[in-house]
Amino acid sequence: MSQTLFDQIWNQHVIAGEPGQPQLLYVDLHLVHEVTSPQPFDGLRTSNRRLRRPDLTFATMDHNVPTKNLESVQDEMSRLQMATLEKNCQEFGVDLASVGDEDQGIVHVVGPELGLTQPGKVIVCGDSHTATHGAFGAIAFGIGTSEVEHVMATQTIWQVKPKTMGIKVTGHLPANTYAKDLIMALIAKYGVSFGTGYAIEFFGETIENLSMPERMTICNMCIEAGSKTGMVQPDQTTFDYLAGRKRAPKDMEKAKEVWSQLKTDDEVAFDRLIEFDVSDLKPMVTWGTNPGMAMAVDEKTPAISNSDDQAAYDYIGLHPGMAAEEIPLDYIFIGSCTNSRYEDLVEAAKIMKGKHLAANITAWIVPGSRAIRNRAMKDGLAQIFLDAGCQWREPGCSACLAMNEDKIPAGKHAASTSNRNFVGRQGKGSKTHLASPAMVAAAGIAGHFVDITKIHDTAEAAMGV
Amino acid sequence: MQSFVKEVGRAAVIDANSVNTDLILPKQFLKNILKTGFGKYLFWDWRYLADGQKNPDFVLNQKDHQGVSILITGDNFGSGSSREHAVWALTDFGFRAVIAGSFSDIFYMNATKNGLLPIVLPKADRDILMTVAADEAITIDLVNQDVAMDDRHFHFDINPQWKEKFLKGEDDIDLTMKYADQIQAYEDQRQALV
């Protein structure tokens, strides 16, 4: 019987339990951060348990860390949470990339960057955007705090196997549209819970042509479609990305041989199959309070069709029939585990080069890791943002969830490259509009959203291209 | 974990879809390093007005809804962030069960670790349950997988292993420790790439 990539990796990790019932899976990599780990470490201590495999556990700090100035005063609780992680990692022998360390950054950015994220692994983390790591052909999903403690104590996790969904993506991504637009358009079309109960695999020519950062952006937002795991079959692009990274296998030939076996035999093996053509994809923008409330940049905000729409309009302060250009903006945020990678910054910098922010805009550029930050400072990317009037920050989750000081003030609108436009997500009363890094950068320059397919057309026409 | 066999309690209705974990417990309350005391922050942005006063229109602030233990709501409850703090806030407030059209996968698992019974019922059933009066009791009988209001009964499904866990109030780690030999055997044959 044909099986999917997900089935294959799942079956390789089952220790106990029957299909259809909870099964005990082995965990190859447990990523830990400061917010969802204090209680589990404490649980181990009070039960007198050890952390079974420190060598398969890696910790960093991201949710709470300051991005303005590493020394800047944190509130007491944030400081305590960070200090607690330091202490716990020391006590239980876990590798920690702490604030200021060269390997520190958003956990879903540094895992891949260090080469810890690899094909065929089962990867968990107490964070819902763990789906990001599935871009490498791993089963990666977010878990709750009780599950974190369970993994620490046993290196295993109980899960009922989800159904599988194949999303076959075809067509050439039009100019000025990105992986971010692809996943946003999918969620706009199918809703915020179409993936619930499913593990998603993206495949097809469009996906094969995407870089690893682009694949990560897509898998990252599977949770916004309701699925806790998204994945892509590993291929040469995956192997090339991993080769030579600090924690990747040294024997890449052997690794490639093993990883090349990982694949879906036949698309009939999926429980559900969706086909999605991107040939007519447009840059996307959210107008409401969940990621499904999105429109193409050349569309108008939709009519009110239910009480959820009404509540969203009431909160965000827009009304049906508005153009994206008419959404008032005060802030732009380029960052988060969705879009803070070097390649994302490059797209934003292309738009901002030689230009300056509009007078009404405050801009925060927050690289996903120290490695990205250092690279961008070395090669001039950071200077482009600074010259444009942006604030160039230290790495962390920052205004994606605004747990640190980076809060969008109440009533203010932000164009954001992050993943959630929930009520109060970027600060109490903040109003978020999700989009790609290029769209957000262009909005910063213009002072409002613009259709970047048009400015590029004009620029190219002027240059006689 | 606290066991769940039967609950007879009054209910609160939040008739909205996709009530996410940011709404259930906003991030500013995730900084606590303990598991307790989150109930006072539950549904913070709905419960409190900008000036810090309680919002009199919100169901959990209404006098006749004090002491409720069952929440009835829409589809996709608990979506978004994986924060188990959202479940801790619900249980600390006094909720024992949530009846929804569907739950996010991560929230569902978190609920099963904390004795908060997640019950999936179709809209037609929930529409009837949502007419519950403030002083009216709903009975949830896990053994028979039945929700009852007056003489109306609604059957719900639950995985037998999760059901067993709820009934016994079992701790997962203790359960898993029974598989120590299998875990060791798996590790022994596991080939890590180097």
C-alpha cells in the first residue's frame, strides 16, 4: 500500500500503541524556549526525574528578549523567566543559546540555521509555529507545557496519528508575489481550520522551485490553517542548505542516502488532496482579526457575512468596500519566525534602498537570529534600513506577539510580516495587517499599502525594461 | 491530574468562532513560571474595560453566571498559540468542560493533560444547549458520553484512551514509564546521522 512522507516518518518513530489509538513516538529533537519551559523543569525537579536526553535538546531565548538594547531594563517577570531558563539548562545539562550568544535567535530560525533541523526527524517545541521545521521533511509540531515535561522526562510523546492532506501547488509564482502570499491565499480560500486534524504536505513544481526559507514560511503558517504540522519532501535544495552547518551531519553522503528515501509514494495515499494554482496569485493583505480574513491587494474589503466579520470590523476600525491603500498605517514590523530570515530582509531592502519612510510610519526591523543580524550588518543590508529611517533591532520574537517592550500602541495599525492578526496580538488594542516583507516595506515607504506589482511595473517601464 | 467522571454544573455561552488562546489568556500573563493563578486573567480583554473596570456586558462578569463550570462556544476553539496557560486559566477559573463545534489540535491535547474535558458537538445540539438559563444545570456524564439538559440528551465521541485517562485522572509520565524497556530498545536500535 502506498504511503505518504508523513506516514513513513511516523511509522519509523512508533514505540508503542496501535494505529487509530494514541501512539508513543520517539522525539529526535526537542527545542526549548523560556516561556513554556519553567513549569516542566520544575515538574522534573519535584518528581525527582532527570531530563532523559540533553543531547537531543536545545534551548534558546526569544519570546521575551529585548530587541532595542540587550541591557535594556526588562520587567521583573521577563527577567525572572530568562534567568530561570539559564539556571534550568545548567542544572539539566541542556545547550543554551542565551541573549547575546552567537547562536541565539527565534527558535524556529536558529534550529534550521544550526543544522539541528533535519529530514526524517520528529521535532517538537512548546510553540505552535514548530511546523516551520517541516520544510526539511521532518514531522514537526507544537506541543503544550505538559507535553514538554513529558518529552523532557521520556524523550517520547503520545499522539493520535492525524489524517494526511496533500496540497499540490502548480504554476509559476508571479513577479512580486512570495511564499507568504501563497500561504495567505490558501488560508483566505479554505479558512483558518481546514487543516485541523490533518498533517499537510506541500508538493508540486512550485514547491520544488522554492528555496528553504520560502518553504519554511509556508510550513510555518500551517497552524494558521488549523494544522499543527506542515511538510515538504527533502530534495537537493534541502541537502544543499544543510551541508556544512554546525550541527548538521558531517557525513553528508551517508545522510543524503538516508534522506533521499523519504518521500510520498503516490498522491493517492493522501486522505485529502487539494490543488492550488499560483499563476494568478496577487500580493495578500489581511483586513480582519484572523489570518483567513485576507484579500488580494487589488480587492476591496468584503461585505459582512456573519457576526465574526462584524466583530472583526468593529475591532479593526475598517468597513466593507475599502481598498488596501485606504487602510491607515502607523507602524511596520519586519520580523517573526514567518519572515525574519536573511532572504526576507533582502526583499524588503530592495524596496527600501535609497528611499525613506513616510512621515507617518515607525519601522522596526527585527532579524530572526544573531547570525542573520551580523550578516546583514556586514554586507550593508542593515545600513539600507537605517538610511530609510528604520529601527534596526536585536534578534527575537519582538512585536509578533509583543511579550517584550515592542508593543504596537492601542488604536494604531501595523503592517506586519508576522503570522497572526488576532485581537491585541501586537499589543492591547493594536490592529495588525499581515503581508509579505516586500509589501510591508513598500507600505513603509508610501505610508499606506500599495500594489507592489504596479510600482514595479512602473519602475521597469521607466527603465525601458 | 484531576479526574473527570461526571459534572453537574451551570454554563456560560460565548457564541463566537475561533476563540483563540490569545483571547483566552493574553501574552502579558505568560511570564509566570508557575502553573497556578491564571484564572483571574481569563478572557482578560473581554472581562475588563480599558479603564480596568469589569465589563458588565461580558457573561462571566454577570452576577447570575458566577460559579459556572461549563463553557459552550463555537468552532475552532483554542486556535493559535500552543500556550497551555490558556487551559490552566480555564481550569483555575473553575471550568471543568468546554463544549465546542471543534477544537484546535494542540488545545485539545493540552485539555486532556489537565482534566478539562473537551466535548465536540454539532451546531444543532449546541444551538439547543446555548438556550440554557443562568440557573439551569447541565449534566455531563463521561462514562456514558452524554450531555443532558432537562430531558434532552446529546451523545459525544471521545477516544477511549483519553476517556480512560480522564476517568482515572492519570499522569502521562507515570503511564509512559511503564514503557521504559521499549523506549530503551528503540534508542538502542536508533541510528543517528553524524
